[in-house]
Amino acid sequence: MNDPDDLRRQRVLATIDAIPRGRLATYGGVALEAGLPGRARYVARVLRELPANHTLPWHRVVGAGGHLRTSGPSATLQARLLRAEGIPVRAGRLDLANHVWPRAGE
């Protein structure tokens, strides 16, 4: 029998993996898309527990207010990766209005 937490975790990982290049999703948005409304902190925990060698586009997941949720070297790396995808980062802030995923109708 499958562990319910493992199934939730797999849904979160699949949702993050589906975020297109050049787009952003909030922790709450990922939770909602994964069928876990109100579980933004769970999404953050799943990301925090990823092994160092993963290839998931973690950098595309940001805070609800359009800001980076990491600090230190991770924030610098996240900003660099987002800029490389054409997403402007200004003082740790992001333009969710133009880059949020999914948009209505997607």
C-alpha cells in the first residue's frame, strides 16, 4: 500500500516539474495545483528536503508576495537562475503578474 505522504510529495514534485521555463509559481499555487489547498508550508518542506543533486526547477517557486523565499547563497543562485530564464529580479522582488503559472485558462 502506498504511503499517503509519499503520494502527496509526488504530486508536489510533479507540479513543480511542470512549471514552464520563464514562469513562476507560488508555494500556495503549487499546493493548489497538486490538490493540496492551503498546504504552502508543506510545499516548502518538500523543497527543503530535496537531495543536493536533484534537477527539479525549485528556483521557479516563490513567495506569495512575489519575493524570493530563500536567503544567502541560495537567494543569489535563485535570482541568477530566474534572470537566465528572462525573469527580472529587483531587490529580491519578482513580477508575478507577468510570470505567474498557471494563468487562467492554462
